Amino acid sequence: MPAKRDIISKVLFPWLLVLMLIGHAFLVNTGWKYVEEKKPYQVVPTLNLEWMKLISLDQERFISLLLSLYLLAAAPAQCYEWDYRGLLSYMRVITGLDPYNKGPFFFAVHFMSFRTDTEGRMIFSYLDESREKFPDDWKLPWQASYVAKVRFKDGDLAYHYALKAANAPYAPPIVRILPAILVRNLGDIETAYTYLITLREHTADPKEIEAIDGALEQLEKQFPPQ
């Protein structure tokens, strides 16, 4: 009897959730095919972490992976204004079930490209949590900086994330000098110059020194000393 109960709790219930998510995804995708005009649409329901922990029945990493795959399959559609509160609830449940799952943070960068209003900016607060969970990662803040610059047209926010990426261990030279490029584009030449000089004084990497010298040379060409 205990073995049967164990099978139910560890196999049947998780796969029942799989079928529920597949059914929901099917209904959403079917709806996408027949929508021609732009209009708000709540793609995913808000999830509760404690409720999902109860359903997972000690299979938290499996459910986290399952929800990650579901978000990966739910490609944004231009005809929808996504309900970002629902998306964020999914992302926070996924990382709540499995703190080592980095996928939702990359989903966040991708999803926020499709909505740049106040609600879309909520995702930046979630991305800040990635710094606590993955302090050595430079790719997430680097991608967030790109989206902030290109999609949100927010140079200050792009600079904020570029600094996080540049300060992460193992960041490549181009990422190290990115804050200087962004702050230079904002018109703050002095900060860009000071940043590059300070960076050069604290590095022994030949490739990084070469990149810094190139950025300094370009800066002096564009804005020669008076």
C-alpha cells in the first residue's frame, strides 16, 4: 500500500499537472490563431508558490523544470499585451521551487522586450533578484542592459545593468568597457574617461587592456582634450 501511494504521489500527480499545462497551452495557442487585432489578453494565470509546493509532492525540481518548459513554449505574440503579473508569478514560482534554475531570468529578459510600459518594467525588479542568486553571472545583466537601451530607450537603466555585468567575474573585455560606452553616449565624457582609466589601472589582462586603450583612443578622437 505504501508503495502504491508513493507511485501516486511521485508519478501520477506530477504527470496530471503536465496534462493540465498541455491543455492550457493548447487552448492559448488555438486562441492565437484567430486573433487579428491587438488587444489585452491574460496568457497565464497567477500562480501561488505555497500551493505549487503542495502539488509538487516532493518533486519540486521536476515541477520547476516543467513550468520552465511551459514558459519556453509560450512564445510572446505581438497581438497581445501580456499580463506580466501572471508571467512574474510563474517565474517566481519556478525559482522558488528550484533556486538553481536560471531559465526564468532569461525568459524575463525575452518577455520584457514585448511590453515597455509601466507593467513591463516590473520585470526589472525580478531581474535584480538574479544578482543575489547568481552573483557571478554577467550574461543576464548584459542582456538586460541591451533590452533597456534598445527597447525601453532608457540610457540610465542600461548603464545600471551594464555596470552589474562589468563587475561580474569572468566578464569579457567588451562587457567590461560597455558602461563607459553607454555613459559616453549619455554625454558624460568625464565619467566615461575616469571609468576607463580606473579599469585599466586594475587589470593585467592583455586583451582587456587592448580593449580599454581602443575605447580611450576613440573617446579622445571624438572629444579631444581642450
